[in-house]
Amino acid sequence: MRNKKVLFIVQAAMIAALYVVLTYITNLLGLASGSIQIRFSEALCILPFFTPAAIPGLWLGCLLANTLTGAIVYDIVFGSIATLLGAVGTYLLRRHKVLCTLPPVIANMVIVPFVLRYGYGFKTVFHGTDWSIPFNALTVGIGEVISVCILGSLLMKVLGKYRNVIFK
């Protein structure tokens, strides 16, 4: 018989560790930050589909990854909140394979553009009008669709075959 609390903590810790390692690798490749962020670790945002332990695991992983890759405090706090909200949304939509990939995309599209604009100073001006927030929402959304909807869906398909072994 398994201790469910221990299993939950171990799964959350493993997911956090994977998130940090994948973000670090992506950061070394120059893909983890900026307007279009294609983080391999964001594919893990589909894991709440399989286990609720992924919710704290993803939040902690994002918090640690952002801290270790030199993000500013606003990115550490609000980027982690975006990941937490996305993970909760994925968990709530776990009965819908296609829809459950959308909450991380939406959460990041709503929160991260403000961090990019006001935290990092990414400014996009067109004909004298500041388009930074909508432009950053679009570019962050593109990165999230690639990371979560495409890579995450592939991961979901692969893990689905081993669901009863990995996520008992």
C-alpha cells in the first residue's frame, strides 16, 4: 500500500525538478525569455491532466526556474502565478483533452505581457501609439501555443499510454 501524501509530494518535486532542468536547457539555447518564449518546460503544463500533484510542482518549478535563470522579481512572482493559474485551469478541464491545453496559454497571454512591458521595458510603438501589451500578448501566445498546445499535446499522448504506471 502506498502513502498517498508521500506520492503526491514526490510527484510534485519531480515535476518541479523537470521544469527547472528543461527551462535551464531552453535558456541555454536562448529560447526561454524575451517576447517569444518557447520553453520546453511549458509542455509540462499538461501534467495536471494526469495528477493534481502537478499543480504545486509546476508552480514551484517555475518559481525556481525563473529565479535561477536571472529573472526580475516581477517575473519570478507573476510568471509563477501565471503558471499556477494555468495548471489549475488544466486540472479543472482535465476531462477535455483539447481544451485543457488552453489555460496555460491564456494565463500567460494575460499576465506575462505586463511583466515584459513594465518589468523588462519591452516597448512596441507604432505610429505614436504604445502597442506593447497586445503585441507581447500575441508573441507570448505564439510561444505558449508551440510549447503547450503542440509539444504538450504530444507529451500528453505519449504519457497517456503509461498513465496507470506513472500516475497511479
